[in-house]
Amino acid sequence: MIEVSNLAKRYGRVLAVDDLSFRAEPGRVTGFLGPNGAGKTTTLRALVGLLHQTSGSATILGRRYAELDDPVRTVGAILETSAFHPGRTGRNHLRTIARPAAIEDARVDEVLALVDLADAGGRRTKGYSFGMKQRLALAGALLGDPQVLVLDEPANGLDPHGIRWLRDLLRSLADDGRTVLVSSHVLTEVAQLADDVVIIAKGSLVAQASVAEVLAEAGRGTRVRSPERDRLAAALGRTGVKARPFEADVLVVDGDAATVGEVAAAERIVLYELVAQSGTLEDVFLELTEGASRPS
Amino acid sequence: MRLLSAEFLKLRTTRVPAVLGVLSVLMSALVAAALVGSGSLEADRALALAQGASFATMLAAVLGILLVTNEYRHGTITTTFLVEPRRPRVLAAKLAAALLGGAACGLAAAVASAAVAAPWLAARGEALAPDGQALEALARLLLAFALWAALGAALGAIVQSQVGAIVGFFVWILVVESLIGLVSSLLFTSIGEPDPVSPYLPGSALSGIVGGQGSEFMHRGGPASLLAIAYVAGLSALGTLAIVRRDP
């Protein structure tokens, strides 16, 4: 399990992470979402002991990363996409991780095959494509067969085939009872991948819920088209239902279709269209992080 | 020990050590040839050869600098700290790898130097026997190479930027120390006192291990070695502070 409590990190005058708390549970894939610059990478780096937080704590299985007995076998992490010496072969890169953790070379070859780099393992990493580097980083994270995975944008640079493969891999890892925390700014990816989501913006928590809950929440909205858009909005407002104008004759209502229909009937307003919105994670994300992601 | 072994693996899996090793072999062979060929070798031939070979200690320092700064330059320091989050241990392993790698580089230089000089001297009827003096010269040379490499690693940990560390190192050794040495020797010679500053600067102390020209202090390997060890230990302590405090 991963637990972040009241984490804060200040860089000079900028508060990159501000009193952030969330958990990632074993057996589940937790998507860690936020716009660029929201503090995702800073949080993940603090979690694995790569930076000193200003205050708060981030623990893995109840301990700080630096206190883990055998970090390579406990936590697998991807933090920088191209963190390889260009002159070193992919296989040798993995051996430099395996050696201090007393992991056999046979396991190195096993993970190379798992990420489909068995043939490229003997080549210097400077000749690797972005996707190959990403898969090599993933191989490094999986080397110690860890209970916890912390992956910063692991799908970057992967082709659709690779993303599907990654999704299946993370699913099977979580099904084994492992804790998987995956950051991403590509929402469709996470919607398919994650069980839970943690959404942050400007360094603060915006929402933590299961993907199912978030989608149910998003599904409560209604889209309605009426020639008397503004009168309908006012009528809905009087009953305490929020509505905002969208296109010329379209209103997006924060309430279910039945409520809108009843109000419209009572006020004798003509409706052309009444659609219960099947929201996407993206809608929720944009709504929740709106303002936060705009330059202020 | 596993960390040290990993450091050697990192060294072996790049071209850097091979290039530096070959360069130091070539340099020391060239200097040995020049020394023997010019007939300038006198009483203590082995020590003179060792002094010649110690030109290549600069390469050992570069090896040490690269051992640390390559990790920062290519971002592999992240992986290194994930594997061993106790950063002082990481630096300790790197310092040990630098000491041993530096000594190995020194051994290669010594062998190259002897391989050029011994047959040549023998042909002229002069001997280069592996006697006590020769062994002492070898020991001093290995110590000098080892300490220069460790100094480089410590400097690398303090500066972390590769260009910064290499430029800083050569500017200090070639410009700053020479300048201080020039000024202070002029100053103190004019009042008839021995120079109390320049022989004790880090570069002079490390060069003084094998011996060199200059004050009395420089002619003795022992005191210079102790001072050099103290400098390397001090810089290593600063390096430890730097890598613990400053996040990659």
C-alpha cells in the first residue's frame, strides 16, 4: 500500500505540492492524474525518496522508501524516461540494477523477454527508440518482482499495441495483489486502465474515488435543447438546479433528465432534445481541474 | 561489497575506463621513452620513472570525476538512488571504486613505463632492478593514482555537473594553484623564508606523493601522502553532504 499524508514540497516561492493526502490500495491500479505541472512527478519522486519534502510523509508498505530493507524487490519505479547511459547496452543497464540486489542474470533475460527487448538487449541504448527506452525502464521496474509499482507516465512513447499490452500487464500485476500507482495526463488511457483515480491540480488533491464512482458522478448531467433556453435556465435555477448555457439553444444541466423534463412541463417550455449525459472521465477531469490549469 | 561490484560493472560496461587506461599507458610509455632516451635518468631511476608516469594521474582524476558525474549527466543517478537510497553508501562505493580503479590505472602506467625503460636500460648496461627503491616508487605511484581518482570522485559529488567538475578541476590545478604558488614563492623568497603556502595546496600535496621539485616537504613522500589523504577525506565528506542535501 502507498500512503501519502499532508505532503508538501516548496521550491523557493513555488509550492509544487500542497498538503496532499491519498492512498493507493493493494490489488488495484490507481491512476494519478493531473494537468502538466500539477505536481505528479514531484509527489512520486518524494514517494521513492528522490527528493526531500518540505513537510508531510509518503510511505510504501508503512515505511519511508529509505527505510525499506530491499527496495528493488519491494518497489519498482519508473521516473525518467531516458535515464540510461547511451553507451551501455540495455541488458547491462539492467545488470547494474540487478547486481546490488543480488538478482541473477537469468532474471535480467527474463524481464528483457517480457518487454520484448530480448533481441535489442545487446545493443547500446543510444540506438533505442523512445518506446524501447520506455519498455527498458519498465523492465528495470519489474526486475525485482516488486509488490509495489510506481510508474510515472509509463505509456509515454508506446504505440497503441504497446499501450494495450501495458494495460494487460498492469491489470495482471494488480490481480496478483500488488499495488500499482500510475501517473498520466492521457485520460482515456487511465479510464481503461485504473480502478481508482487520484486527481490533483496545482499540487492539491481535487478528487480521490474509484473510476466507477467518478463516471457515475459524471453521468448525472443532462443536455437539453430548447428554443427558450434562458427561460428554462431561470426556471431550473428557481428549483435549485444549476444549468449553464452551452451552444445557441443548448443548456447543460447539473441534474437528471427527469427533473429537467418536469420543470419544462410545469413552465410549458418546448424541448427539442433531452439527453442524459454519459460523462467521460475526461469531462470530470476538465471540470475538476478547470481554473487550476488555467494560467492565473 | 555488492554496491562496489555494481560500480565496477558500471565502469566496465562503458568505454570510459578503457579509453583512459589506454591513454595513461601511452602517456607513461612516451614519458619513459623520453626519460631513457635523453639519458637523464640518474641515481634513483625507478623513482624518476614513477615521477614521469605520474603525469597520467590527471587521467585518474578524470576517471573519478566521470564515475560520479556521468550518473548525473545521463540521469542514471535516479536509478542508482532507487537501488540504494542511502546516498552516503553510494558515494562510499564510488570512492572505493575510484581508489581501486585509479590504482589499476597506475599499475598499467607503471607496467608500460617499465616495459619501455627496462630493456632499453639493460641494453645500455644499466639495471632497473625490482629492489626496495623500485617497490617504494611503485607503491607511491599507485597511491597517487588512487588518491587522484578518489579526489575526482569527491569533486564530482560536490559539483555534480560534469562540465563544471572537469573545468573546475583543471582550472584549479593548472591556473589557481600555479598562480598562488607563483605569488607566494616570490613573496616569501624576497624575505628569505620558505614558502609556507604552495606546497600544502591540494594539487601540490597529491603531486608530492611521488615526489617532485620544490620545497623540502615535496621531496618526502610520507608527509605529502598524509596531507593528500586528508584532502581527499575532507572533500569526500563535503561530497557526501552535497549528494545527501541536493536532490538529483
